[in-house]
Amino acid sequence: MSTDRNIVVIGGGPAGVWAAIGAKQQDPAAAVVLLTEEHCEPYEKPPLSKAVLLGKRVPGDALIAGPGGLAGHGVVLELLAQCAAVDRSARAVTTMDGRRFPYDALVIATGATVRDVPQLPPGMPRVHYLRTEGQARALQADLQACRHLLVIGGGLIGLEVAASAAELGVKVTVLEMLPRILARVCDDETAAAVFAEHQRHDVDIRVGTGLADAAPQRDGRIAVTTTAGEGIAADLIVVGTGAKPDDRLAAAAGLAVDDGIVADEYCRTSDPAIFAAGDVVRFPGPHGPVRQENWRHAQDQGSVAGHNAAGAAETYAAVPSFWSEQYDLYIQGTGWRTSNPAARVRRPLPGKSMLMFEIAEGRLVYAMGINAQRDLAIARRLIERKTPVDIAALAEPEQPLAAMLKAK
Ligand SMILES: Cc1cc2nc3c(=O)[nH]c(=O)nc-3n(C[C@H](O)[C@H](O)[C@H](O)COP(=O)(O)OP(=O)(O)OC[C@H]3O[C@@H](n4cnc5c(N)ncnc54)[C@H](O)[C@@H]3O)c2cc1C
């Protein structure tokens, strides 16, 4: 059925782009507009902390919508369109510069923003955050003359930056407040393998240690004191302390928010004309409301939100997955972690490869691996299909995982 409905999407990340494309696919007659506060066609963020810093890619060179951009999908792109307000009674979005976009259905995909560090006040020179292509350009330029980089935070992005800088020959120190790195995303053994790889590249990771104080010096460096009382003279600081959902616009519009925009399984917010997708959303997961911060979730949930904004009634129940690249390690996780799985087994693999499975009620619920892309893809399907698994076979490398897909 074709309509002449107006669909507006806010946000130029993967969730927004795939919502806009999904809406157009669902209802080709709809007028679909994507509003982004940035100055350029929406681009992929994952290369910014990896290939871009290594000089192998140009920031912003990979367009999310493909080489033809959003126009190639029939979507109108409005650049430098920072949304100031959503007027729900009039069903219109206004931008900071006074543009007004009426909608029949709206998708909010404003993503996440960096967490501020109180010891590093805004505007402090030689302190970098990494979420946009502009920030990647600035960091890449400053890294050229950097001898000692200090990374605050031993999470995925902080460690990717650390790995890239180490590969460029820069001395790197990482401060992680928690007792180990990657605490939010990795089990102990996988995190230990990543830690060891950083050590092999002479990256100095100090766990259980935070930033106590930072003061710019006359020589251009920053004098840092750690919570352990140690002093570090850094040329540059990169903040990788995680992100928080950017739900300000939604909250100001009176939508239900709870550390993220609250949406149901149809990606519908507390206003039935407004949908939400991506890093900014808290949605129903198998163990209660959750937020996800990864590329695949943003893409998959964006598509569902876009379809539904254009009249479909799809539910979003995708199995989450993330990946990270550090040195020659390709780290992946897929599924839903639980605090107390019935069993956790490792499948021995050669070299730097690793594979770990978590099982609950006879089914695989989570898998994590290093350099085991093929196995992780099969594990994801086992999780999606809720296929019963044999724990002994999972631990046995001679038993092909693909054969388990056939189990009833
Ligand atoms: C450097 C980096 C590396 C990453 N690497 C990986 C990886 O290897 N693997 C992985 O799985 N994930 C990775 N991620 C995470 C992944 O990129 C995010 O989960 C994903 O981008 C989230 O998509 P999103 O569309 O929800 O939000 P975002 O990508 O954050 O996009 C939100 C957009 O909304 C715009 N916006 C916000 N407010 C407004 C407003 N008021 N008006 C207009 N526009 C607005 C923002 O400018 C932004 O462009 C990485 C992220 C970063 C930053």
C-alpha cells in the first residue's frame, strides 16, 4: 500500500541510516528525511579507532548507505540539522537554525555521547575524545608528533586506540579503574589474552588505577597524577571511558526515558508516532530492559524501527554481537550474557585463537572468541535458533559446530 506519509529520522549513525532506508523500502511512496547535525553524509565509525589511526583509511570514507549515499535509496539528507525540539502535539521537529520538519512518524536515533571526565575540563588542550570523523582527524594529526599517549579507560575503544598508537611506535599507558580490562564485555580469560597482547607490544596497562589530576605544562605536555599517586608526563590524552545515551531530545519532548529512550519490542516509544533505535534505546531483552552499544544492534534495530514507522509491525529480537580489532586479534562476542550460566566451556584452538561458550538450560546463550570468525557465525545461529547443544561436543575441537545446527 502506498501513502504520502512524512517520515523523519533524527541521527546520522547506523541506526538512523538503516531506519531511513528501511522506511523507504517498506513504503516507497513515503517522503523520508534524515536529519544529521554533522556536515557530511553519514559514515561508519568503527574504522575511526583502527584503520584510520593507522593511516590505512581516510576518516569518513565508508558511507553507511553505500557508495550512492542516502540519495541512492530515495532518502533526503539534511546536513547541519541539529534538532532542537520535537513538538509532539504539532508533530514537527525543529532544528537549531529554525528549519521545521513535519512528520507522521518520527524515528529518534541520536546515539550515545562520551562520558565527561571531571579532571579534564572541556577545552583542555591535547585531550581527545573519539566519536566523529573530525575527532579522528584531529587525533590522527596529533599522534604524528606524540611520544607518550595516555589512554583513560581499558574498554574496547580505549584499547583499540592504544593498539593503533602502539603500532605507530608511540609509547602508550592505559589507566583502568576496575581490577581488569574489558570488564563490561569479556570473560576473564579472553580479557587476559588481550592484556597479554598489549604487554607484548609494550603497552603499559595499569588496572585498579584511575586519573586523579591532570595539569597542562608549559612544554605542551600534560602532567598527570594517578589515583595510585604515580606521575605521568603525557603528550596526549585519549578519553575512552564509555558512552551514555543521548536521550536529551526525547526527554525534553516528554517521552519516557530511563538511561535511554524506553521503547517496546516494536521500537515504539511512549508516543505511538515516535520510534527509537540504536545506542540511545532501552528495549525489552530476554532478561529485562537493556541497552546495547554496538554497530550490528544499531543497524538491525534501525531497520525494524524504519519498517514500523512506515506501517509494518515487526518485533526486534536480534541476537546482539560486537567485534573489536586490536593488533592481529579479531575479538567477537555474540548472544546474551547471564550472570550465572549453567556451564562455561572453552574449545581449545591453535595459536592466538580462543573460543568460549556459555550454556543455560541446554542451549548456547553466549559465545566469545578471538580469531574465530567462522565459529562465532555458527554460534550466533545456534543461539538464534535456540538449538540444544552437547556441552562435551562444544569443548571438542574435532566436533564441527556446523553439525550442531542440525540437532533437533
Ligand atoms: C570510534 C568508534 C569505534 C567503534 N567500533 C566498533 C566496533 O568495532 N564494533 C562495534 O560493534 N561497534 C563499534 N562502535 C560502536 C558503534 O559504532 C555504535 O554502536 C553505533 O555507531 C551506534 O549507532 P547509533 O546510530 O545508535 O548512534 P551513533 O552512531 O552515535 O549516531 C547518532 C547520530 O545522531 C546524531 N545526533 C545526536 N543528537 C542529534 C540532534 N539533536 N540532531 C541531529 N543529530 C543528532 C549524532 O551526531 C550522531 O551522528 C564504535 C564506535 C566508535 C565511536
